[in-house]
Amino acid sequence: MPQQLDVQLSFTINGEPVSIKDVSPAMTLLEYLRLSGRSGTKEGCGDGDCGACTVALIGEGADGQPHYQAVNSCLIPLGAVAGRQVLTADGITNGQIPKSPLVKEPVTAADLHPVQAAMVETGGSQCGYCTPGFIMSLFAAYYDGTPDDLSVEGNLCRCTGYIPIRRAAELVADAAPQDRFVEQLTSASLELAALAYTTQNNGHSEQFYRPTQLSEVLDLLQRYPDATLVAGATDLGLEMSWHRQHYPVLISLEAVTELKQICHTDDYVEIGAAVPLSHIETNLHGVFPSLDEMIHWFAARQVRNRATLGGNIGTASPIGDLPPVLLSLDASVKLAGSSGERTLPLADFFTGYRQTQRQPGEVIASVQIPKALVPGTARRLAQAYKIGKRGTDDISIVAAAFAVDVDGDNQILKARLGYGGVAATPARAIAVEDFLLGKPWTADTIQAVKPILQEAFNPLTDLRGSAEYRKRLVVNLFEKFFVEFP
């Protein structure tokens, strides 16, 4: 990677080359867009919840080819945009791209992008605040051939109502685009070059590194043991969006080759820590059904396009959605450091609230999920559940995932019950697992285990739910699991 620290960040916005300096690499893309006069991109929540700030990046899809990807610009640090192509709602017309974001050329109906024209035709915009976000989500889906309800699941409308927006998506659902944006995809390079950027911000030095090899990451961690690691930034981006912290050194992992692989063997699947969830969702579909289920409810498309498996584990949040699933599947985490690699069960990885076994100088390299079942298993029953106030766009009150292996006589050979939101860390209900071993998978067994499960955790009361409510969910979700998989 570069030995000399650069003082500029370069990327393109709507085809226009941009080079900036003296700007914090932790400034969000949304903040930069609006400060530079590109105010067509709106700021709603600043938390990645509402989708008003959605833009499109050209990035690598799950098939390894260039795709337009809808992302929340409020969660992406500028350092992560270096070398990328960014498109916004005020740059996708079929007319001339404005030479300056501050000088708006008149746009006629004939100039509108088909997605924009469809929204006009169906009356899909009322106050208009959320419209740019809907437009960009539909824009990305338009070139993937998937403009449907799922493509706009991360966009909230407060006044128009979703019916005319859904009709707009239907109008362009069967399109076969052949335009300059298709050409732009065809000619796009997916390689993210190594980057080392430095600047002075409010009297503080800030550095942003984007290595391309794991060895470079480990070298940087030796030089900067207090550096902050960042991948998709969907969690850390919340802090950046609200300027809650100062980041002297940021090390991005999203271009590290070794961390972006998915490997299948006869015994397990190994998922690189920097693999986006949208890639896992596509490339591992059907392998682990409970993982499929939780990724769907994990967050909206914009977040899944950026969020990574390693990031969700590394934050060690007690309400992280994926750890309960991985705990139920007996996953292990591989850590890499300057002295080598080590692997430990995920159940041993979390040591306390936001604390893990990862040592200074180490990085999460991958997660291994075993495929093999207990010998004698006739069938595996597995499912995941997420309870929140909204569907794909909210933090869980309780997340739960279960995997039960039974033999031909319906006797339980193995049981794993993973929960989130009920303790200081994601956790398994060990006493319940031990009780179930050797028992028949029947309604009587479920009734017998409920009192034990009721006392398995001591959750807190907070704004999302009371401790008593969470305790009931712990029990009721397992009973629901039995009803669905008798």
C-alpha cells in the first residue's frame, strides 16, 4: 500500500470527478453532498432508518459483477467513497448532467429517468422529502431487474402512501434498459486501490487507511494499536453521522482480499469477515435456513449492501441480530494477528457488554459454520425470529434462533438455543439445552422446559420493552418454534 500519505480523496459524483482535501475522512457522504450544494439528497433521520439519503454506488454484486447498489449516504464515511462512483437523484436524468451542483439546468419531462417519470405518472410524491431516496432505491433495482417492494423496504414515506410508489415500481418492472448507465456499469472497475489519506481537522490529525491485504492490516495495527477498524460502517456510521467521536486513525477492511471470500467444504462454510450481508443472502441461500430468515429481517437493502458479518460480531452488541443464529449453529470465529491465527467457538468470544476475546493487534478474519449434524440425526429443525417494533428497519427487542437435531424416534440428540437482547452479551440457554438432551420432541417436553427457560436470563427494562416482556418472549418464541416445526 502507499508509503506516502495522500492529502486528497478522489471519487466521482454523477460522472463528475471530485478531489477534496482538508476534509475529515469520517465526514459522512451525506454531509459532504449537502455542504457541496448537492441538496437533492435529503437528510431524514441520520441513522440509516428512513432511506431519504439513499444514493447508488457502483459496487461488486454477489455474482462478482458490477451493480448499482442502493446505500444510506448518512452512514458512509468519505474515506470509504474514495475511488468509487456515486450517483444521486439529481444526476440520473437523461438530459445533460449539470456542470456544477449549484447551477441547475431546466429539466423537461423527456429528460427524466424512467424511474423518475414513473413516479410522476403515478403521483408517487407529495411533500417530496422521501422521494429522492425512493428514486435511488428504484434506480438500483431498475438495472438489476428487481424494482419491487423489497427494493424499497428501507425507504419510509410519511405522507404520500405506498400505493402510488408501488405502482411506479410496477411500471418499470419489465424494462430492459439500454442507456448510458448500462454503459457505465459495463466499463466500471471493481478494484478498490490501496489508500492512505491524512488531514488536519479542528486541530487534530486524522488518517484513513484502506489496505488490500490482511498482512497490511496487521502491520497497521502494530503501528496504530488504538486504530478503529471499519468495514461497512453501518454501525460506526451512526457515531460519525452525529459527530459523537473523534477518529485519529481509521483502517478500512472492505478491500482486503482474504476477508471477502466464502469457502465451502464438506464439513463447514467459512465466511470472510468483510463479506457484505447481501452477498451472504444470495450465495448461501438455502444452506442455513435460519440464517436466511434472520438476514432478511436484519435490516433494509441499503444496510445489507454494506453491513458485514465480521462487523455485526465485532461490535459485540447484545442486540446484534446474527450472533443468536450463529450461536445456534455452533459457529466459530477465526482471529488473525501478527503471531498467527486462532479459532474459538463463538460462544466463548463474547466476554461482557461490548467486550470480546479479540486482542489488540488482532482482526476477525472469518466465521466458520459447521454443516455436519450429530451422527444419527434424522432431521434438523432450525429457525430464527426477530421481534421489533418494525419489520426490517428496527433494532430487535429480542432475537432468538434455535437448532434441534432429532433421530428417527423423534428423540433430541442436540439442541442449541441462541438469544439476543436478554443479557449483556448474545447468549445460549445452556441449562435448557442440557435439559432437552435425550428428551422426545413433543408438546409435553416443551411444557416441561418452559419454567426453566423463563428463568434462563435476567434481561433489562428499556424503551423497547420491559424485562417481564422479554422473559415472556424468550419462552413464547421457543414454543412458537415447536408449533412451526413439530
